[in-house]
Amino acid sequence: MKAHLFRCLALLFVVGSSSAQVHEWVIAKGATYEQTADNTPPGAPLWSIFINVDTVNPTDATSVTISGGSIVGSIPLIFQDDGWELNGVFPSQAAMNGFLASNMTYTFTLSGGMLGTLVQSAPLGPEVYPNAPYLTGTSWSDALTTNSAVANTLTWNNPGAIVAASGATIFQVYDDDDDLVNEWTPGGTTSGTISAGLLDADTSYEGGLIFANLSNISGTGGFGIDGLTGHITLMEFPVETIPAAEITLRNAGSNPASYSAGLARIGQPWFGSVDLTTTGHSHAQVLGYFAPANLPLGGGQVLLIGGPKLFALPLQAGPIASWNGTIPNDLTLAGVTVYTQAVHILGVTPFALSNAQDLTLGS
């Protein structure tokens, strides 16, 4: 269970004063799922707990323990990153409940630092879980081919009556524990959006969808700030962005440097042009192939494209021949490189070959 997914819970539900002695605290337990296909409820979950106490300053405490409830004695929390944590992953719901039972009251004891000793009661309510989250429609596969240049909306199932009444839905995209998307809605919601330009191209991220059934617990007389306890369901899924569009310019021999091309972005306009004043020909045509080449043809001309032919753009007249079109909105083309070159013809003999533009299709 991703710790930072739960660490955000206290921030989402609790608003404390600037004088609060503890920044946030939470006890969450529940089911972690992984989806593997479109519009398909996930299989059997792992069962996990996350316990977190964050102080405003690392020196505010040297020890934080949790006791009471089903815990024998007390268990120390471990300080890491910016807080005191206790995480556990269990093979079954019964094993999790054997470690941390619901419908009981636990006690935090913070001591040894600038804050002295603080004791916080943390009742954990009955074990009631929201629906298991999963992405609906084609959202799961869409997340695997995310075009970072445009806004992407993912949809999911209804979290159920528990969340609609008093819980929350949380949608996240993160990288190395840094949240890039953190959308939360009190009550149930069934969609979330990754804004255009937020993610890097050709990069792997993780996504998380939490349905939360949590109670706000008073911090009066204890930590001085309210906290959260409760039960959640979490589904994790990969987010993969398609490569960025790129252009590589090549030339050889006496080929005129006459051909310019724009970036080939999936679903976006594309342009190309040939400056025929470089040779005096009247028309030009752009050809696209699936491989590069370097084949001298005599007279200093070098053919720079080869392999199977992909397209031949219509013949256009000069002095500046130009083409405009739209790259197909087909994400399976992402990362494909098309090798293009222009040929100058008519008005002057012999023909002339331009420089090459290797166009990698992407975002």
C-alpha cells in the first residue's frame, strides 16, 4: 500500500491552526487492488494498514508509539521522510485484523522532544469498506497511452453509498512519491482529469484511486489537531505517457537544404514546405518511408530514405511548395519514426533530392 497515498488523507480532511503541535495524523486500513484490463473489477486484494503522525518539526518528538485496542503492549512508529509511520501488508483480511482490529480505541503517545509528552485517543470505527475501485470504459488502457500534451479524463465505478454519504473519492497520479495530480471530492465522484502539459512525455507514473470511509477524530486535549481514522479501498494502476514528437535533420552530398517540416504530434496539425528557389525546379513532392538510407545516385544526389513506402504527398508548385494536414489521432503510432525527403522536379533537369527529415510521432 503506497504510504504517500494515505499521508494525503489527513491534509484532505483536516484543517489545523498554525499553532497546532502535530501537523497531521491518521489510522487507515483496507484493501489494495490492482486492475489488469479495461472495465474489469480487480481481483483479490492485499490488506494493509497505514498509521502516520507528522509533527511540524522533526525535533518535536523522539518517540511515537501506538497502544490499546487489539495491540499487545505498544508498537513504536518509525521516523522516515517527514513523519512517524507504521505500515503493514497482510496476506488476508483476517491477518490484518489480527494485528489491528476495528471497532476499538487506540492511543498514540508522543514523547522525548520539544513537545514533551502528548497522548491522543484514536477510536477506530466498525470495519465497513466502500466498493472496490476500478477504471471504467477504456480508461485503464488510455492511461497506458497517455498523451501528455492534451487533457486526459479517466472514469471509474461508483464508490457506493458509504462514500456518497460521508466519505471521499481521491484520484492521484504520482512519481517517486511526489503527487502531480491530487483531486479529492467529498462524497462520490466518478471521473478525474490529468491536465495538459502536467506530465512529461515518454515517462512512467503511478496512479491511485481511493474510496475513503473515514471519521474525523477530535485532537482536543491530545495532539491539538483533529485526525482521521477509518477504512478505505485503493486501486493502483500504471500511467504511461507517449514519447514526445521529435525531428532529426539529415543531409548528404549536394542535396539542397530545402525541406522544412513541423513536429508530427498525434492528432495535431502538421506542415511541411520545400524552397524550390534553391534549384529552380517548379514543383516538389514529399515522400515518406519506414527506414533511413544513404544511397548515392550520381551527380552528388543522395537518397536518404528507404524500406517500405508509407506515403507520397501530392505534387505542389513553388516557389515555396507547402503541405498542411493532421496527424491521425491514433496513439498506436506514438514513437513510430517516419523518414521523409522531398524531390524537386519539372522546369529543370535532372531532378534534385532535398535533405531528409526523420519525424518521430508523439505528443
